Amino acid sequence: MQWRIERESEVCLREENRIMRKTNAARLLDRLDISYELLEYEVDEEDLSADHVATALGIPLNQVFKTIVLRGDKEGVFVCCIPGDTELNLKSVARLTGNKKVDLVPTKDVLSLTGYVRGGCSPLAMKKQYSTFLDISALDHDFIVVSAGSRGAQLKLAPQDLVTASKAAVEELTL
């Protein structure tokens, strides 16, 4: 992969006559001098699942982390990143975050809260810095993959680098 400057403020990836623009999440990692790979895959609008991403990229599903935006009854909006092959433990997450009850943010509200659409929601460079939690299983891997902030783009990086960039707390989040 080769990087080159298209415009002063825009860096693009050129590969096989395709251009993938850097996302705000990738720019944040650049500013923090954190190493990552920007990965591209074919988007299937009918299947925005982590399983599809894992298959398309040839990466184990337990290393493809999905970003889930939630709202607590006391503490408001926060973000959890969990492996694609797991489910969030809502009761445990509620206790962890000081809430009695937490719910997934409705899909229609994700864009206005984060600046990202469903299937392209990155835990990095959201409109606002929300409290972020990363499942402890991420630390079992040399790298994990999270959304780069647009459908069809993923960031491959070390879990500890994601913790640093997102200011995430590492906790047990899944069932």
C-alpha cells in the first residue's frame, strides 16, 4: 500500500486504481503517532455484520470488534467495543457504568450523536468524546480491527493503541 498527499489536508490510499480517503479516525491515529493499517472491503448493504467484515477481510471474527452506542438512565451516552462473535452483557455494563438500566441507542440517533452511520461507527473521533469501554478479550490479540468511520473501511491496530486513542477502560463486557 502506498500513501500520498492529494491535498494538504487529505491523505488517500491508492491501490489498484482505487482511492480510499482517510477517515477522521485514521487522522486521529496519525496525530497520536499510532501505527495502524487502513483496510478496505466490499460493503454489502444487506449485511453490515461483523461476520461479513471478518469473512471479507479474512480475519477471525473474535478480532473484528463492533462498536455499540448505548444510553444509560443515569450517565447518558457511552460506547462499548466487543468482539464480533459475542453479545454485550447489558446488566453487567449497567453496573459498570453506574446505571440501573442501559439500552442501545436507536439506529436513527447514531449519526446525530457520533457523526457515523450504522455499519461505519468507529470508537475513535466521534462528534463528542464519550466514555468508551473495550472488552478485555481484546488484550488476548496482537491486533484487532474496528471500524475506520465509514462503511467498507476498517482500522487494524494493537488493542493497547486503541485504548490509548479512545481513552477506553478495559473491562469484561460480554456474556
